[in-house]
Amino acid sequence: MRISIENNIQQMAIIHSKLKEFYLAMGVEDEVSKKISITIDEVVSNIIQYGYEDSEMHYINLDIEPHRSHFKLEFVDDGKYFDPLDYLKNNIKSRDADQTGGVGLPLVNKISSDMKYHRTGHINNLIITIPN
């Protein structure tokens, strides 16, 4: 399944609507659907919030590919360079109970079984594997 949205937080409603249909059609278990939804929410909202330095319209593409043992989520955007794997490796600090923010990518990393990132030209490509 492919979903393409504009870089506008209100567009998240489109994703949620299409995900609901996808989960029903594919018979995705609740626990797995929660992991997929959390991952998509975190990644797409980060792209929308931090990926663009202009106010122009950009598109974010999401492909969800079901496999026997996992779901492959592929995020493609033309935002500024951001390697989440590098971020995870170099910027994870211990957090006080009072601190907020910065927990989305570590959570996605914990949920997923694999993450791969590459950039070609001005296009970011992030592939995340969510086990069944």
C-alpha cells in the first residue's frame, strides 16, 4: 500500500484512515497494528516538523509492504538530510523523568527489528521493519 501526503500535520488524518482500512483488509493483529501506527506517527510527524526549512508544499511517501514475518515500512521525502541511525547512535542520553521530547526515535528503534537509511541526491529514504 502506498500513501502520499503533503507536509502538513493535518494530513496525518489521511494516514490514519488508510491504515484503518489496511489493518482490516489484511487482518493485522492489534499489537502489530499499534507498533506500525506508532512508527508511522513518529517518523512522519518528525519529517513534517523538522524536515523542511521553507513553507512550500512537499510530499511524503509511505509504502507499507506485508511479508510473512514482518511489515516493511518505507518513508521517502525531500526534506533536509537527517540520518536517524546516526542520531540514535550519537544523541541518546539518559533522560530525567522531567524531560520530554526525543523519545520517538528510540521507541521506533525498540519496536523495529531493522532500520536502514540512505540519501540519494536530495531524497531521504528510511526503511523500517516491524516484525509480526
